[in-house]
Amino acid sequence: MNKEITTIVNTLAKRQPGIMGADKYRQSAVLIPLVEVDGETHILFEVRSMLMRSQPGDICFPGGRIDPDDQTATYCAIRETTEELGINEDSISNVTPIDYVVADMGRIIYPFVGTITSIDEISPNPAEVEEVFTVPLSYLKQYTPKSFKVNVHLTPEENFPFDLIVGGEKYNWKTRPIEELFYKYEDKVIWGLTAKILRHFVSLID
């Protein structure tokens, strides 16, 4: 090998592969909180406050965007959970990562599973959380979520250089179907990324 090839090989050998362009993605962390209710394992969910600009009223896990001051994604998940549920960090334990999500629209979500010991002390922040509720894990294990498709169409901007690609303006842009899952429990509907993370978590433990 010549010197340049040797340098390239040695440079790449020293780095760990990651997600291309991850620094341009919105990165968030969430916690799947395991709680005990009457001796049975439940998962705790939040209903987002109607005051929120993004997705008001939707159901989600505690969590949020990773701030520059957050040392790790784990730190973010714990910090957001304490802020949203009004509990102390000491109430959260056994925090364990599961597979992260590279979602459409440029998002990376790092999910964690953890236990919350003192659910009676939960005092949700009304600016972010409308209410909290729990669902028995046994219910979720036997539940098959409904699956639907949302088709995503690619539309090039007006000044797109069609003259530089084979096919030009007749290029066959593909329509991509995205799966959307729906869980229903009593009067609550869990869908979107929360439902996808939930299904994956259940598949890991079932």
C-alpha cells in the first residue's frame, strides 16, 4: 500500500462507527418506568399537557431532548423524568438502555428502562404533564397493537437540479410506507414512537 492508503486505513481503524450525520439529528432520551401497583408490574405513561406546543394531549414516556449540559443520554432520561414527575432522583433505579431509535424526520431516541419506587410521591409538572396513568405489563404482553400505514411522499424543492440525475423530472421518486401502531387501554390510546418503543420493549422481555 502507498503512504496515503496506509494513513487512511490507520485513521479509520482508530474510530468507532456511529450514525452518519447524527450531530444534525434531534436527539432525545426517554424512560420506560416500571412501577408496582397492588403487587403487579405496571408501566407508567404521561399525557402531555394541552399547554405544550408539540403534540399536546398525546401519550408518551417521560423524557425529552438531550441538552448540551447532559453528560449522557442516561442522565437526560433521569433528569427529564424527575422534572416531569416531580420526584427525586433517588426514586429512580435500575436504569438500563435498550435499542435506540433512528426515526423519520431526523430524530434519534435513546430509550431506557428503569424502576420508580415511590409512585405515591409523583406530582406531575402541569406545564408539561396533564396526567399520568399506568398499564399492567401483563395486559401489554397479551395485547396485539393495531397496525396502519402512513405513506411518505418525496417532493423535491423548486430549484432541484433535475438535469444532474438520470430520468430528470421523470425520476421515479418512491413513496415510503411508515408503520403506525395503536395500543388501546380503557380510554387511552398509545401510538406513534411511544407505541413502537413499547412494542420493542415487550418483545425483548416476552
